[in-house]
Amino acid sequence: MVRGRISRLSVRDVRFPTSLGGHGSDAMHTDPDYSAAYVVIETDAEDGLKGCGITFTLGKGTEVVVCAVNALAHHVLNKDLKDIVGDFRGFYRQLANDGQLRWIGPEKGVVHLATAAILNAVWDLWAKQEGKPVWKLLVDMDPRTLVSCIDFRYITDVLTEEDALEILQKGQVGKKEREEQMLAQGYPAYTTSCAWLGYSDDMLKQLCTQALKDGWTRFKVKVGADLQDDERRCRLIRDVIGPEKTLMMDANQRWDVPEAVEWMSKLAKFKPLWIEEPTSPDDILGHATISKALVPLGIGVATGEQFLFAPMLVEWASVNWCST
């Protein structure tokens, strides 16, 4: 059972010099220093448990997210954790739609990053008090409780609360077996860590070879800065992983629409499953155009972390995957 009043919220600016080795580099972010605004919340409960939450940044600007976290702290401090989890939807709305701070959002940008760090810390503390990892906390929730955590504002034309509840209730059939399967086999995943844009050819070969030895079967390569360079790197990776392994590509919003279609037509010979973030995440019609043009090539379109206007993307842009 959740317990305690939130008595302290602290936030730290944590940065790692990943740019020194080209780690995390892509066509738009050539020298990222992987960083985080790291939030810790504590309660007056005697168990001494703390909730930890992070939001991802690329170095500069992390201090701005830290400021936003502190600006939102009054929505958290001195609140009973029981009241927060009892109305998680309302708690989310308080954070995401602060009457003044939402002007520099809403639900995107710095305020949204700060909100994510706080929410992650609350989820972490909730799960710790229940003695479970967060994924297990969610799996064990009854459908009605889980649905009550979701804010359906702006998406009810595509998915209502009643629709979501019905989907989850139907999903109870076979749920135990699926959980056991996941625990035994793991959840399907891919690796990007062997194919950052700033890596040398030798490092690409070495890391892809090691990833294969480690059991990876799905690989994602960063593309978009230079077509000839992309072709060389994709050929190198295909030579290492072979024709049967899954290859995905990510342009990190580098192209405009015609450029995306032309570029991917040239890279289609490497049999990518999808192209992630081919253009601006706000360009709904652009995604639709790209998706339609790539269908004959057997290439899907994936959104990235900045996944906005979900209903419109699903309905109009034929987005095939969401990457988080």
C-alpha cells in the first residue's frame, strides 16, 4: 500500500562526455553529451524509500529542464502519495497544464521533459512501495485502475476511455501466459549502440560483430548526413550481420519530404524495415506522403521520441511503428 507525504524533491544536472567518442551521434546531433535531469522524491514514511526519475537530454539545456522541474515542484511537495496515485490522471494534468507554465509547452519541450522526470520518479516510488518493478506494477493493475491513469484529452475521437477499458479487459485472456513468455524469452528489442554516425568503419565492424555474438538480431543505423557515406556504412553493416537480420534506419528529422523519399529509394537495396523520423515530427501530411511513397519499396515509417498528434499520425500518416 502506498504511504507517506512527499517531503522533498531534488533535481540534479547529470552529464556524460559521450561526444568525445562519437557515442550517440546522428545526422542532426553530431556531438551529443548524453545527460539527464535526475529527480529524486522522498516522503515522510519510515521506510526510507526514494523515487528516482530521469528525463533525457543532450548536454546543453539540461540546466533549463532542471529549472522547469523546480518550477513544477509545488505540484508535488506536501502531497500525499496515496492521493496522487488515487487520481494519477489529475496529477498528470496538474503538471502538464499548469495555468502559466503550459504557455511554454504544452505537452512538448522543456515543460514536458520536466514533467516526465517528475512522473517517472512518482512511478518509481509507487512501485518500490508495492515491492515491484514498474512494469510489474502496471501488469498487475486491473484494467479499470490502469485506464484511470491515462489522460484521454485530445484523443477521444480515436480512443475513448471506454474503448481502452474494453481492449484491456479482452486482453486479460492469456495475460498470464504472455507474461511468462516475456519473462522466459525477453521482449523484442534492437540495438543502435553499434551504428552511431560518428563511428569509424572499423568500430562499426567490431561492434556489429560483438552484437551478433551477444545475441542481437535487430540493428538500427543512423543515416541522413551524406548519401554516399550512408550507402557505404549500410553495406558494411549488412556484410557483417547478413541478409536475414533486421536492419532499421533513423534520420533524426534531417530531411524534407521529397528528400526523404529520394534518399530512402537509394537505401532501399539494403532492405530496411523502417525509416525513423524522416522529417519534422510536426509534419503530419509529410509523414503521410513519405509513408505512401515507400510502400512499394517495403519500407515502413517510424516515429521517434517526439511523437506528437498521435491520433492524426495513426489515422492520416500511416505510421507503422512508434520508437521510444
